[in-house]
Amino acid sequence: MLQYITNTDCDRSVVEQVKCVLEGGCRWIQVRMKDASDEEITKVVEEIMPLCLEKESFLLLDDRVELAKKVNVGGVHLGKEDMAPSRARVILGPAAVIGVTANTIDDIEAVRSLDIDYIGIGPFRETSTKKNLAPVLNIDGIRHLCEEMHKREIDIPTVAIGGIRLEDVKTILDTGCNGIAVSGAIAFAEDMVEATRRFIDLMPTGE
């Protein structure tokens, strides 16, 4: 599964980015606008929600739990410094998808008993998308976390994140990761639609 994370450093607007990746076949979009107001994010969601519904694509927000409930998106992705996943679950209800960020096996152990839907593990490599970056894992770190989760019988889907390029996809999926999240490699591509299609083509299920 490919998740596209919107990129506010891109010359294209968030709405235009979403239009492109939807056309390219992506069906899982995270709206990440860290420095934007709730009003700005609401306006973007109002524009892209019909597009996502038309394509039967899943939409979630980065961090903004209360806003996610207000605008009725499918869920949220929470960083380690964001709202506790357990509280987010109470606010959003049982149907919402909640993803969390993890960088170590201790991070994963801390959330294994919570009602979450996936773990974003990374960063895979250095990325300019996120400030205050956690230690880079590289392929060995991703593989180690996936192996440790298997040994400890932690059966939560994993999504690798952080500076992932097209040539990394097969190696990452071979570690046992269930999917990847991409921002810059698509956002800064000359042709976002084609870049999305190339990532989708490498997904085991074609998505």
C-alpha cells in the first residue's frame, strides 16, 4: 500500500498534489500541513474530499485529531509528540484509522496494546519534509524492527517512511513492511502523476 503525504515545500498546492496522486492511482492520502491553521486545512479538505470519495480513496490528517473529527476524514497519523493514540481513539471512535510513528522497538512496545491500525517506522533516510528528525534507520534498521515485531508477535501493519525513493521500494517491502509512505519523491517529480504510477506499480497488490 502506498500512502502519499502532502508536502508544503512543493510549488504545487496541496489540492493540486492530491489531484495528481489520485490520478496516478494512489488511494491513501495523509494531509500534512504542520504550520497551517485549522481554517486553512479545513478549506483544503473541503476541496479534496469529493475527489477522494470519487476515487474511493482514504483520507487522514496529520496530528489534528479534533479537526479530523470536525471535518469527518477517515483518521489521523500521530507522531510521538502528538496526542496519545488512546485519547484520539476516544475522540474519533472505533471506525477511524489511527497510525502512529515509531523509531525504536521500545516505541513499538509502548503502543502494541493500544487500539491502533498501523505503525509508521522510520525515518528510512534523511528527509527535508520533517523537522527534528529521529535517528535514521536505513534498511538494516527497518529490517531489524520488522524482525523484532515478528519475534515478539506484534501483529500490527507497518509502513516505512522518510526519504523513500523509487529504487528503495522492493528492498523495503522485502523486510516485511506492509507498505510505504512517500512525500518528496512524488511531490518534487516533474510529473507527479507518472511518479505516483511508478510507485504503485511496485506495490504487491498494485496499490
